[in-house]
Amino acid sequence: MLLLLKFSNSKAQEVINNVSLEKVSSTSYKVRYKLNKISEYKLNGVTLKIYRRRGGDVEEVFSEAITPSAGVQANQTYSYNWKTAAGVVKDGDELQARVLVSYNKPAPVVKTPAPIKVNLPPKANAGADIDLQLPVRNFVTLDGMRSYDEDGRIVSVKWRQISGPGLLSLSSQESYKSQVAGDFFAGMYVFELTVQDDAGATATDRVNITVKAAPVVPPVTQPTVAAPKKQDSIVKRAVASKPVMPKLKGGPNNALLDILLPGVGHYFVSGDHYGNDRKPTGFLITALYGGAIGGAVYYKLRSKSEYNKYIELSQYREYQRDANGSVIGIRGANQAQATQYLSDSRNSQNNFLILCGVSAGIMVADVAYTFIKGSKNKKNWETDAGVHIKPFISSDGSNFVAGVSVKF
């Protein structure tokens, strides 16, 4: 009798091995097999089939499910006792045992992809609309400081004029704040602000500048001026029309503050003529000046103290007397120590003079800078206002006229 052992498929070879079929008696046979557990597969069932070859014919003589009730255990050998009926197996028959295994592969674990970060575009804010009336003598400030980016930062800012009755100039196209100047005409000017964040997204916003025509002013009747009673009378005249504009800040008068404390006036003129963009670094000058003055005071006091020690030690005398009180010897001070006190006093005095010079130099330089920068600020302020002040004196032989002329 020939016993043949076969598996159901190639995957089963990983699950089933060591299959054997042995005859116990004429009607009893024992089938042994080993099942291996594969972690990624779930066992559904095990079926034993036995085939008989008699002559040239092959037919199935036995089939039964033999799934282990406790499930598949690692490296576990199982057996099955097959009892045949009379006449099923005869001498000369060939038997073939097949162990069939059915299993399911678990569904693959679907990994949830990491969420893709979506960049939020920035928010552009060109500020509130502006209403003006002719004549416009001052520059107009565009303010985009309220622009922001929720998930990053804004890396670029750009202003541009979209429309208007005339072309105006921008002091800075790539700053949050920009000044608009030029010849204004009645109508609406539209300016656009574009901001870009660090991911390349952009946003825009617009601001309207509405300029109204100048109001109609009725003619003013000039009052009759009475002739002076005396030919040598002095007539003082002043014609002025004060423009509506911000007060000058950071002028040359701030140099007087630097005389009291260097760095203070420097701070007030460090911005523009309207007090914008002042730089607190000017107070470093105050710190340097204060340090120089403090050092000078220290060395002055030390010089005086060392000199007093020198005087006291150089005048020191010790008299030796006998029993009757007569002087029999005189001992003076330590000359080397007295000389050292005098040398220390002179060194401290030199340091005092050096620091006094440094503090004076700081003051002079800061006063000069403040005066020059303040004068420049004043000139720019007068240019913005279009103010030109010029005193005048005239006489027609009988009258003497003195005054100031203010032109806008």
C-alpha cells in the first residue's frame, strides 16, 4: 500500500507540515499533521480527504472537517484516527491523504494620512476711508498696520494708486505706513494695499481718499484805514494766515535740553519733524555721559583723600624725650609711603581730568548733532506747510512801516 501526502496550495505549506499516514489495523489508520500559526492569517477550518487508487481509477473515499476545537497552537502536532468500512481498502490499493486548510487574511490596516496643512491667506487692512477738503496743504498718511496673518507672518507690503483725478506720489510703497503728497484735485483717489505671507499667499484691500472742493468764501470788504495824524508815526503791520497743520516736534531748540542732560534732546530729534519713529538709542549717550560724570566725581574724591593722607603723613613727627621732658630725638614719617600717597593722588587727578574731557566732548558733540538734526526737521516742517516768513521795513518819507510777511 502506498501512502501519498499532499497539501492544498503553497500557502498551506507554511501552515501544514510533518503529515503522515500509517496503518494501525486492517480497518484503522492514523493521520498525523502539524499546524503552524501565522500571525497575519486567521484559520477558518481544516478538512481531511483520503483518496484511493485501485487499478487506474482514483476516487475519494473519505472527507471530514477536523478543525481543532481549541484553535491552532504554535508547533502543535495533531492526529486523526480513520476507521474504514469493510471493502473500502484492499490489498494493492494506494491511499492518498490530503489536509486542506482554509484561512482568511485580515483586512489591511488603512493608515490615515497626516492632514495636509492648509495655509490661511493673510488679512489686508488699508485703514478707514479719508475725507479731505481743498486746499490740501499737508501730506496724507496711509496706514496698513492692522494687516495680519493668522498662521504665519507677513513678509511683504506694497501700496499703489488705482485711480483718481490726478497722480499722487507715495513716500514709501513697501512700508505699512506711507505718506501721500502732490497736487490734490476734487474727486476720489483709490489706493490699494497688497500683503503677502511667508507661504506666498496674498490679500488686498483698498482705501478711498475723497477730496471735496474748496468752500465758496464771500469777498471781504476791507475797512477804511484812517490816515495817521502825525507824519512821523510808526505803523506796524503783520499779515499772517496760520495753516492748519501739526506742531513742529524735534526742532533745534532741543539742543538746550542736551546742555542739561545729553541724550534727551537727541531722542526728541531722532524721528521726523512730527515726532514719529523716535529712536530710544539716543539714551545710550545719556548713559555714557552719566558714567563719565560719575567716574570723574569718584576720581576727584579719591584724589582728595589720597592727598590728605599724604599731607598728614608728611607732617607727622614723633618726639623722643628724657625723664625731664627734654627732647632728645625726633623721628619723621615713612617717606616712601608718603610719596606713594602723593603719586596715587596725582593719578586720580589725571583720571578726573580725562573723564571731565570725555563728558564735555559727549555734551558738545550731542548738542551739535541735536541742533543740526533739529534744524533739518524744522526746514522739512516749513516745506510741508509751505510757510515762508520774511521780516520787512519800508518808508515812504512820511511814514515808517515795519512788520513780518508770512507767505503760504
